[in-house]
Amino acid sequence: MEVDNIVPLKKSGKKKNSKKNSNKTRKDAKNKNNKKTKDVKEIKNEKKETKKTEIKNDVKKEIKETKDETRTSNDVKVEKEDVKVLNKKEIEEKRKPKVFIPILLTIVLIFSLALIYYFSFSLKLELNGDIKTTINLGSTYEEEYAKAYYLGKDVSKDVDIKNQVNTNKIGEYQVSYTIKEGLIKKTITRLVIVKDLEKPVITLNGDEKVSVCPNATYEDEGAIAIDNLDGDLTSQIQVEIEKDKLIYTVKDKSGNLETIERNIVYEDIEAPKLELVGGKTYTIYQNSTYKDPGYKVTDNCDKNLDVKVTSNVKTTSLGTYTVTYEVTDSNNNKTTVKREVKVIKKYTPPKTTASTPTTKKGVIYLTFDDGPKSGTTNVILDVLKKYGVKATFFVTSSGPDSLIKREYNEGHTVALHTYTHNYKTVYSSVDAYFNDLTKIQNRVKKITGVESKIIRFPGGSSNTVSKNYQKGIMSKLVKEVRNRGFNYFDWNVDSNDAGGAGSATAVYNNVIRGLSKNRINVVLMHDVKTTTKNAIEDIIKYGKNNGYTFEAITMSTPMVIHSVNN
């Protein structure tokens, strides 16, 4: 309510009453004039007047109260304004919500989140190795595990691993790693991809690098391709031909690509091949006519090559001569081969005299084939030395030189058996036989210094296996070895240690049952056999106890030979 323009009234009661009476007089007069007809306007004016009167009365009341409190009009104004302000603040305060409960809830929520955050970050889980890995189909998946730490402590052993990987089936698999500590749980996964990573394998027919004659065309030898899953992919090989190479490519169903190359060199670096008919060693008799056995020449690029032959052979004089064969192809590749020609004196068997009987009855010639061999030959030599017995060893290319040297130094006869003991090689021709024989003869001479002339045919002179390689060859050889000054020996007592005798006792019984005092006894044994090593001492004891003597074969020993069957 505005009261600024209201002037305070004086205390005089007369003026106040006169004003009231005046107003009443005017009002009564006015009412009399308008008695008959009151309209709406009068009613409104009347209401306004009534309201004004009420306002004035209120003002009066306030003024009175002000006077009682001895306040000035300015104080009333200030107080009114303060009342307004205070009332406004109270209303606003009442309207404000009570905030202490939401604040408490917020504090609790923040604290809870802080705890969760702390413990969550106090639990750490991480993979060893890659999060994604690819392995080959059929291989072994090697687990790399995971590391876990809780409040700074290593808890990796508590990680639970679930592995669904099937390395035998192509696909994608997950390995999960889970750790739980208290209310906190964490899980991470590793993706394992199983694929066919193995390339097909291409194998070339022929060499990776081939030499082709100049101006010639290489004929592809082809290749084979095999895949671990798809099998034979040979038909799918693609061949790209370039000037100096062939490129072979194949791809399997998994997309694995393999490529291999064959390099082609257009050149002739291969010398002609020159093979001597009759072997590199040839023997003829003094004063005979030397007729060259001939040769065979082949070349990878050229045909009809000429061979230059030079010889210094003189059959009128004993000795060793050389025939040289030389051939050169169109690309200056040269081959030279030499043949050794021995001119020897024809062998004449010694005449029999009374002092040199043709037969020594009751003599045992212990003979051993196929050696030497460490572990058996040396033991047999120990036994022979113990009893003072001499024997004959038909040696081959096997075994250490030291054992052959020992055989010779201890007075035994080192004779010739074969260098290869390969029937196909030995009996393919007369020249092939003597080539083999010469090799073993040279070995013995190199070790002992003596050129041995005592031999034993592989399988004996009566063998029939030689028929498989050349018909009638044994009939030729038994004559030719004699013509070349060799004595050959078969046997008349067989220990069968290379056959059915499977024990030392069997070997012993076979020998003693075959001995006879009415002849010489050439006993066939093999110093490479353990059964013979174990039986030899008992055989010697038996011979000595029963009046037999033991000797080594020499060139003057009567030959014990079989009937020739080829």
C-alpha cells in the first residue's frame, strides 16, 4: 500500500469532525437528488468511495501506530521496504528443496565408484605374445599364457584358460583368459587362426641345372607337385619358358603358391666318354702279337669322333708298356685314357722230382676267404700264433691293411680272392675278371711288397652262378689264369661256415669229418665268420692230436681243383 503522498493529520478533533460533517452533508444532498433513479454508475462510484474510505481508515490506523512508536514517516517507509524484502526471502527459502539428503547420496556414490575404480585398476591382466596369431594346419598350438597382477602381486597362476583351438581343422578359434580376485573379474581373449600355410612341394624330374648342347633344344623332363591337403597337383603345374630357364608354378586350394626354377645352360662342358674294351690292364706273352682290343667312345653333343692311339708296346721284351687313347670333341673337351700292357713269359709248370712229391698225405691247409675283418681275423691269427700253425688267407678289398701286413709278417700266405666279390662284375668277361684280379693283386703288393700268384675264384672254379653273366667263362678263365702264371685252388673239405653251419660246433664237426690222412686237405673257411673264430682252436687241437700237420699254400703246393661247370 502506497502512503508517500499522505500528509499526517493534526490532533485537532474539531477539524476532523467538521470535515466529516461536511462530507456527510454533501453526500446526503447528493443522495436526495438521486433517490429516485440510481444507475450502474452510481453503484460503481459508491464502491469506489467505500474503498477509498477503507484505505483512509487503514492509513489512519498506521499513522496512529507510528505515532505511538514515535516513528517518522521515513522510518515507516523503510520498515515497509524491509518487510517486503524479508517476506520475499522467507518465501524463497520455503520454496527451496532440502538438499542435505541428495548430497549424502552423492558422497556415498562417489565413494563407491572410487572403490570400484581402485580395485579394478589394482587387477591387471595382459597377454603374453600377440592378441591374434596364425598357425599351420596340423601343427601344435603352443600356449603363451597371460600375466596377471593384483595389488602389485603376481597372480598369473590363478588365470583360468579356456582353449577351443582345433589345429586339425581350418577356422578361427578363441582362447579366453579369466582372472577373478574378490568382486573384480577380468577376461581377455586371443584369436587363433588355423590355416593351411604349407606350400605344395614341386620335385623336378632331372637336375635343377642342366647343360644343353649349343643350338640344341631342351626337352622338358617335367616335374611332380604334391600338396599336404590336395594331394597330387602335377596336372596343375604351370610352366613358363624363358630363354635360360623354365619356371614351374603351382597353387593349392588354400592359395599357397610354390615356384621352382630349372636353369638351362647352353654349353658343352662334358668331355667324351672313352671306354677300353678288355680293361685298362692287358697281359700278353713274350714274342706274341699284340692286337689292341679296341675302345668305345660316346659324346653328349658330337658323333663319330676320331680317337688318337699311341703305343710303345714291344712284345719281344718282357716289361710293362703303355697304350694311350685320346679324343677331343668340337668344343675342345678332351679325354685321355691309358692301358697298361704287360708282356710276360709263358708259364711252364715245374717238373716233378722225387724230392718234391706231388702229394703230401695227412697235411691240412687251413684257408680263409673274404677277409680281413677286425674282430675275427685278428683272433684267428692269435690262435694260429699260439699253436705255431701257418695258414693261407685269400683276401679282398675289405678290412684294414694292418691285418694283411700281420698275416704276411707272421709267415702266412697272402693269396688273392677278389677285389669286389661282385659276380656280375667279375664274371661279365675275361677282361673284367683280370681287371678285378689286378686290383687285389696290387693291394697285396703295396702292403707286402710281394706279387702274389695264388688265387681262388669267387664261388670256386665249379660255380654255376657265372652262367648268368657269360656262358662258358669259367672254362676260359681256368686256362687263362694258368697261362698268365697263376695257380688257383679250390677245396676238398668244406666247413660250411658260410652256409648251414650256424655254430662253432657245427663248423668243427664239418671239418673233422672231412679230413683224411690219405691226401692233402684243403679246408675252406671264412675269417669273417664268428663261428669260425670260435671253432679254429678246437680244429687245430684235433689235427695235432690225430697226427695231422699244418702248412700254408705255396706255388709248389699241388692244386686242389673242382670240375668246371660253366
